[in-house]
Amino acid sequence: MINVTKTYLPNKKNYQKYVDKIFNSGWVTNNGPLVKELESRLAKYLGVKNIVLVSSGTSALEIAYRTLEIKDYAITTPFSFVATTSSLITNGIRPIFADIDTKSLNIDPINIEKAITKNTSAIVPVHVFGNACNVEAIDKIAKKNNLKVIYDAAHAFDVKYKDKSILNYGDISTLSFHATKLFHTIEGGALIINDDSLVQKARNLINFGIENTESIPNLGTNAKMNEFEAAMGLCMLDEIENIEKQRERLYFTYKKELDGVVRFQQQNENSTLNYSYFPIILDSQEQTLKIQKALNSKDIFPRRYFYPSLDTLNYIEPKQFMPNSRDISERILCLPLYPELTKAEQMEIINIIKAVY
Ligand SMILES: Cc1ncc(COP(=O)(O)O)c(C=O)c1O
């Protein structure tokens, strides 16, 4: 069976070495030495100032909203994984959607401006499939309207914009380190915080809001990363360059073979790629389902990612209609892309798509 992705497991002996360390120290969670080591190595590798590791990409978003005290309404994209929107709602913030640009698949700054009201407190864009948003336009809008910006950068590990980490844009960027991601810690995530004065507040919030043994000034939660997860991250980091290289090779094979057959996501010219996803855009939903069925019949499972468009969720209030996002979500497929995918397997996928198209 070929799935859209496959968890990368790093060298077992290397992981074992860290497990031995954990067993020797007996320190398994609560900001342990491996969490600290991973924070410092990741900050250097990614080129960011402040990184706070947490238990998931979803908790990273939630902690970001609480750190910045986001209230009332936030403008976000309807074309994302459900957690971008559901994390707002579970924190008492109403999502107001701004439709996407159908080429980049990212939130369109023009639509952000149109959606702003006196109750808007933040913008939550997503670098969809690692493709950098129009960060300069978004930052300009945010400054002009005094809004906070939280980038959901779950897909944008190691993406550079004009030679610097894309994660340095906005007030906070969040990452997901779920097992399916390019870089993972089994479950996990991170906040990249640009204002130094907010880092300690975020650290308190992931530990129940506790400041010290006698003071709990903020409403917090438990969003801590544990030592076994940090150990996985340290092992992944040892192999990350090789992982990216293998993904790059597969990415360009798809690009070359499917060029002129299907449509691709238009990449931001000022940013690098991390080769985490390979979305293809087809002519219609009917054609999309036909290709999916043909691949499924050979035990190949691409993913309708993202589907459905988030403005169709039954718990969204007020009701909204985002035509671009709905249109794209009905005719997009993410193809299998992971280091272990063989050349023969990839060619089988390509040939099925070409035959059905
Ligand atoms: C865009 C986006 N945001 C947030 C998340 C949530 O991350 P996690 O699964 O680590 O909670 C994901 C997960 O896939 C995602 O794709």
C-alpha cells in the first residue's frame, strides 16, 4: 500500500542512545534537557531567535492566541487543515474567512482587507503546503489596522523567504511536528516568537499558566513536549538534509513528468521550497474522483488535501461562502511523497494519472 505520506524513522541506534540517557536521568518531561537541546539546535538550524516546543501544532496555535490575547474575530483562510479554524473556535475566537488566491492557494491579502471590521483582532494566514504567503502585504495590512499576525506555518519547516526564515514574519509563527511531517517529533509543535518579552509568558501558558510555585497569573493548559519526543526530533535533525534531498528528487520527477498534464500550485518567487507536499489541481471534481479511484484500485492513496473547504463546516458562525476555496478543494489531490517512495512506485502513480487524464 502506498499512502500520501509515510513516517520517517531515523537511525534506531541513535534514538536508543537518547533513550538510555532518559532512563539514566529519570527525567521524562517538564522542560527536560533534551527539550532544551532540541530548542537550541532548532533555533540555529532554522535561523530564528525564540522557539518554544509544545505538544502539537494545534496546541502551538492555541498558545499563540493566548499569548497575544486574541479576542472576538480573527481573519483566516478557508483552505487549510481543520485545526487552523477549530483552534480559534475552541479559544472563543470567531473565524472570519478571507478567500484564497486560486494560483498560490494562500489567503489573498485583498480579501483580508475587505474582511476587517472594528472587532477584528488578528490575522491567521497559512503558508499552504509550505508556499510562503504574501508576507509583506499581510504585514502592511496588519500594521495599518493594528492587528496581530499568527502564521500557521505547520507546513513551512525550513522555508526561507528572501534568504531568511519565513518564520520570522508576523508576531508568532507555529509549526507542527506531527509524525507525517517533513521534520517530526512523533507528536509535537513549536512557537516562533518574535517579541522577546512574550517568550516567558508562552512558556508559562504551556505549563498551566504557572509563573512560580506561588503565582498563576494566566489561564494556561498542559502543552508540554516530553523527552522521548524531543529525542526523536534530535535524531531527525541529524538526518534532515538527507531527507530533504530525497524529497527534492521525488518532487522534481513529479514536476517534470506531469508538466503540461495537470496544474501545479504557483510558488512564491521569493521563497524556497521544502518539498513536503505535491498537490495537483485537476479540471473538475469528477476528474479528481476518477483519478483517485484509479489510484486506489492499485492500492495507492493520494489525499484530498484540503477537503472540505472550512467554510462548509457546520459549526461555523456566521455562515460564510468562499467560492475559490470550495472550487479548489473539490479538485485537488496531494500525491504520495516521502523518502522511501521508490522510482518504480512513483512512475506507476504518474502513469496512472496520465492514462486517466
Ligand atoms: C496547516 C495545519 N495547521 C495545523 C495542523 C495541526 O498540527 P498537529 O497535527 O501537530 O496538531 C496541521 C496538521 O497537519 C496542519 O496541516
